[in-house]
Amino acid sequence: MRNSKGITILELLCAVTIGMFVLTSSFPAISSFLSRVEISNAISSTTSHLSEARYLSLSESRKVRFRIIDREGRLEIIKDHKWINYKSWEINGDVKITSNASPVFNPKGSASPMCTIKISNKMYSYKIALSFAGRIRITKL
């Protein structure tokens, strides 16, 4: 009897074939998961920046504007009757964000005008509604 140390080419080929089969069969699930994570990150980032804008307007007793321009979000404060950039962030991934208005948070906590922000990617679509009282509501479309 001969003592062999190692694997044969046939065994290696079988292992690689099984691995490729597992990867190709799990691709749709992985793709769906990554799409869900991407949209979830965009929603949480947008809502946290809206909340930050409201908190900033209350704590600083000044108006704060939330804007989305192309692939960038901005918080702007008013100083000497002029809007100045306070904070900017980039919108990452294949997420599309559109807004029908740029809400301004007042020092009393209200927001005007009421605003709807639509966040979508290839698989999912959500709507963030901002009420006059500054409340944020997320709904799936």
C-alpha cells in the first residue's frame, strides 16, 4: 500500500466545482442583501441629518436649511442674512435621492415648507415625509 500525501487534480476540480455552484446559487440573495443595506444606510443618513438640522436650529436659535444638490447633502445656517454651508456629506452607492423642496428649520422647531424626499435604488423605493411640525415619517413605496 502506498501512502499518499496531498490531493489529486480530480479532488481539487470537484471542490472548485462545488464552490462555484454555491457562489452562483447565492448571488441573488447576496445582491438583494447589499441593495437593502445600501438603501438602509441612505435612509438612516438622511433622517439623522434632518434631525440634526432640527436640533441645531433649536439649540443655536437660528434657521437651518436642509438641501440635496446632485449627489451631495448640505446643512446650511443663516448668518448676516446669508446662507452659509455648515456641513456637507456625499451620497454613496447607487442610491438616487430627490427632494421636492429644501426645508428650513425654524428656532421653534417647525419646518417649512413641508417636504417629501424620495430615496430609491434598483430594488427598493422609500419616501421620507417631513411635516410642518418637523416630524419625520418613512414609508415604503
